[in-house]
Amino acid sequence: MTAKAPVLHVITANALGDGLVVFLTADGGWSNDIAEARVVGPDALAEAVAYGKAQHDARIVVEPYEIEVTVEGGVPVPVRLRERIRAERGPTVAYGAAEIAARAANNR
Amino acid sequence: MYRYDEFDQDFVTDRVAQFRDQVNRRLSGELTEDQFKPLRLQNGVYLQLHAYMLRIAVPYGTLSSRQMRRLAHVARRYDRGYGHFTTRQNLQFNWPKLSDIPDILAELAEVEMHAIQTSGNCIRNVTADHFAGAAADEVADPRPYAEILRQWSSLHPEFLFLPRKFKVAVTGAERDRAAIQVHDIGLHLKRDADGRLGFAVYVGGGQGRTPMLAKKIRDFLPEEDLLSYCEAILRVYNLSGRRDNKYKARIKILVHEMGADEITRQVEDEWERIRHGALKLPQGEVERIREYFALPEAVRPLAGDPTLAAARAADPDFDAWVRQNTVPHAVAGHVSATISLKAIGGTPGDATDAQMDAVADLAERYAYDEIRVSHEQNLILPHLPETALKVVYDGLVAADLATANAGLVTDIIACPGLDYCALANARSIPVAQRISERFGDSARQREIGELKIKISGCINACGHHHVGHIGILGVEKKGEEFYQISLGGSGDEAASIGDIIGRGFSTEEIVDAVEAIVDTYVAQRASPEETFLAAYRRLGQAPFKEALYGAA
């Protein structure tokens, strides 16, 4: 019988200026790339959430919260689809000129 | 088209300056998010899944070429080269930087546009029939009244903090293309026996988690009493609507709990008190505003185009487009044409900057400079001479905008869903795309006939699934996307809320399920003329249940 793996989290928010999705990094900054996120075990979660809240209060990011992740190949992967879509930095469908180009390629 | 007067222009310009200051204070750290959020929402700025989102009002869905070009410019300069036309006839940009939004709003103010009251618990952008002022079946153009309502409701001090948001729609024809029965107030412009203009007034319709059809509380309200009557309705709602529970705060709940008779009594009592006051519409003012919406002088009856029949015969795709995407115009020799934003496999309602420019150019050169946004997320050229059909069609083909599917099974309404929206539970766009591809063959679509599929990614029902002939609601079930189907909804004059057919379907199953429903309809319809909706109303759920779930 294996011990249950600890539940892991990363802290996410939106950047104040451009609104884009960001993740809390190990050095206390924020990155658009979830691969750079600080993965937090159960013992450190309260501290990380509090740090995020302080960054919100300091008007650096907007509405931070913790999301559950698993680590795959060294990279955190969110458990919920919603957060996986956010971590991909855009919709799961092509948009704008890329969508039209993709359609043109399909019709060829 | 309506043109701002000095009051309108000053008001919008001042508002941009005010919001610029608020944004600066937010970015410099002076304002907290809690302080700033209500301010940004009052200016149409949301924070969505990936970024800020700016929702721009398109009053009653009417745009000039100049305005459309400015939207294209904003998409190109400040966003990612596209925008999303919504079921409220508005336009959303998905990627604006907060720091750029004051500049965007300043650019919009130059062309008489803004984002005020596109969010928050206030009276939202008033919507209207997208064929208004052009339709052959219209009693009168509803847009002058929508404009009068816009002026009355913009920053109306009494109604800026309602229990919940409030949506008004106006139609000027018996055939309801504005879905008035699923609005907080629905107005049906008509004439009485003496030929006077007035309104049938509907109250308390809406979709969301508690879909309800509106109740008609007055069969004929004289034109001059429009504002006093609406003010009376809003006043009763503002006083008695629930503020303790967000999900029970819309006027539909009040109408339901109070009963149509009681709410009618209260509205009529209040109206009796104020109807002879300052809100009575002066006839001269109605006429003054009506003139802004008059048909362009140049729209005169024309003889039919003798070359059109040959051009249609020579090009089956053009012929299909004319047949499917144009409707009769009130003036001979003209049509209203739908520019489909539902390319097969595309994102419903999206248009690129280049496409917006292309539509603006075509409208300016050939269609009297007027464009509409429909609540079905398409664009319309309301006044198009038949002689220009071919050249406009060719222009649309070049811009990838010539899909001949208006009203067909691939003309799908879909909300942004979990691909963009912070509230969504499931994706809408990929489901719409896969259904569109499944039914993409043009001959098959035409054989199926009129069929409205509407998809929402959550219970808030922005994709109008409750009034879809086939409605699809995305939910999250054990971490997976799941799709619930309802049948028989309709947003027209014979409005109905769809019935949930049974257990939901997985992402893998949903397109097959829709196809099973469509195939059942085609097999069981009385004739090719019997539409899906008519067949469903005749047959009931049983054959569709059997097709989906097997014999009971």
C-alpha cells in the first residue's frame, strides 16, 4: 500500500496592468509561464496564499487564489480544465487571423 | 442614423476623462480592486479568464461604416486583431490592457461610441430587430424608441443601482426578431384601430438559471407614454425586487412571485401618478428623433435587376447565398442581407479587423453606409440594392464572409464559454465548431431547413440555449464537461422555453446526439416544409428520446 501523495498547489492571479494570467514563482515574483511557478506542498500553502493576498493588497496582481496541480515531467499541470485553459494562455480554439488561416488550410 | 448632440458628446467625452483618471489611480496603486471593480464595470471592463475584456455598446445594433472601421482599428491596434459580436448586439474585445482602455474609449468617443452601462445592475443597451427600418413586414421602425429609451436610461440616477441588470428589447413587426418575450421589458410597436402608434408591453421575461417568458401587462400603451410607463415598471421593480439573493433579483422573479395581476396593478397605479408629468413624450421630439432613422434619401424603388437571374444561374453558390441570406425589403428592388459570422467550423460571432474593414467598405460603397449587428451574432446590410448583390457577394467571398447559412443548422449562437469566460463551466465554441463541421455540407443544411441551435457554457444562458430549437447547456460533472440538451425552445412571437430531453452527453457524444435528433426530425417531418420546431411541437419528446436513449 502506497502513501497518498500530498496535494500540491500553485498560486495564480491576473496581472494588474495587462490582465494576463500569472503564477507565483519561487523568488516571489509572477510569471506568465506555469512551468516557472512555485509548487507548494500542504505545509507551505497558507503562507503562499497569504503572500498572494499581500501582493493583491500591494496592487501588483488581481484576485490571487490557489489551484491544485500535479507535477508531470517537472512541470505543474492544473487538475481542473478551467485552470489548464488559463495556463495555456488562451482559448483551446484558434482565433483571429490564425483561425481563418486554419480554415483555409483545411479547405485546400 | 442617430447623431450625438452636444449633450451626448460632452457626456461621453467627460466619462472617458473620468475613467482615465480612475484607471491611472488604479495602476498607480491608489485604488484597490474592491474600490475599482464597480468603476470598471460601469465602463464595460470585465476581468475574464485570460485577460480584461471590454464590452462596447452598439445601441440597437446599428453601426455606420466609420464606426465599424474604428472597431477594426481598435482590434488591430489595441487587441489581437479580432472582436466578438454578442447576443446583445454588442462587441467584445478579449485582450485589452487596462492601461490602454482609456485610449480605446477616447477613440470610440470620436465616432460616438462608448461602453457605458454594458455591465452592472443598470438598464443595459436597448436591443431591437436587426431588420428595423428595412423589413417589409414592419409597422414602424422601433429604433427611435430604443434611442429615446437610451437617452432616458443613460445615467438615470434612480436606476443605476437596481437589484440586478435590466434588459429592454423593441420590435416593430408582428414577427418578433428581437426576442422580446425573454427580456425584462419587451416592447412590441404596433398600431391601434385608429392607426395610432403604441406598444404592447411585456414584463418579466428572461433566461439564466430560471427561464421565464414575459407576461403581457398592457396590450396598447400610447407612444407618448413610453417613458412614464417604463419608469413606473422600473420603480416598482426597484422598490420590490429582491436584493437578498442575486439569483432571485431579476424582475422575472418579482413578476412570478407577485403574480402578473398584482404587478400590473402596481405599475398602473404608479403610472397613473406620473403619466401626465415631465416624461410625456412631446410629439415634436419623437419626430425629431425619428428623422435620424429615416431611410436614406437614395433608397428609392428600383426595377428588378435583369442580370440577376443569369448571375444566379451561373453560380450556384451565389444563388444559395441570395436564397438563404437575403430577405425582402420594404422598398422594391432592395433586400436586407445577412453577413454570416458562422463560417463552417469557425467561432460564432467572431470577426477579424480585416473582415470588419471589408464589411465597412462594402456597406459604404453599396449599402448606404449602414450595418447592423443581430442578436444571432451575425452582421446585416439592411438596405442593399439588388443590383449590388453580386458585387457585394464577391466582396464577402474574398473576406471569408459569404457562408450561405442564415437561419440554418450551422448558424449557431454560442457564448464564449470556458475558452474565455470566468463564469463558464464548459466550453461552447468547440462544440459549435464540431456541430458546424458535421452539418457543413450546404445541400444537407438546406434540406434540413430552419433550425436554431444555441449553446451556453453555463447556467447564465448567454448563449440563449433555453430558446434554441435545440438548446445545449454545458455543465461540469466530476471534473468533465457535460452537455444537456433541451428541445423546442423559441425566441420569436410564439416564444417557448425548451424542454430538457434527458440525461446529458459527454464531449465525445454530443455531436452524435445532435445528429440523431436532426435525423429523427428529417425522418418524421410531415413534409419538407414542416420546420424542426413545428415537427417537435407536433411530435413531442418521445421520438427524440427514443433516438437518443433507445426504447423505454
